Amino acid sequence: MCKEIKEKFAELYSLDVGEYIEKKQGLSYLTWSYAWAEFKKIYPDATYEVKKDEQGRCYFGDENIGYMVYTTVTAGGLTYEMWLPVMDNANKSMKLNS
């Protein structure tokens, strides 16, 4: 399984996505929808989940420090966790009084 994971990682890492890179506020990024589509070509059984709190909110954090979204991606029998900041249109951390 380890060899298969390394091979799939290498395949994903070597993808040429240059024509799909977008720029905003001086940052370069690949949209989630494009990245997910390419990932699903390599891992068709992959799933992702946005975690929610007890009240059903999909964000965690503090009104003064900022908010995060907690996600998991499962592919090839492995689950990866990621905390992602919630950003405003200026790529700054979202706060209650932003």
C-alpha cells in the first residue's frame, strides 16, 4: 500500500495545473472545484467532509481572532484532517467585526 500511495502522490504532484491557477490580492491559488476534480481522477472513491459543531455550524473559532473550517478528506483508505481559515475578499481572516 505504501508504494501505491507514493505513486499516486507523485502522479498528483506532477500534474500541470498552471493554466488553472488564479490570482487574487497577490496570491496564487487553485480553486477547490478544479483541485477536487483532478484529485477524483486519481482517487475516484475519495470523499470529503466539513465537520460541524453541536449547533450545526460548519465553522469554529473566535469573533476576535477569526474562524476556521475543519475538514477531512479520505482517499485510498487514509483520512487526512485539515483546518482552513475562513477568509474575506481581501484574503484576511474573517472576524465578527471585520
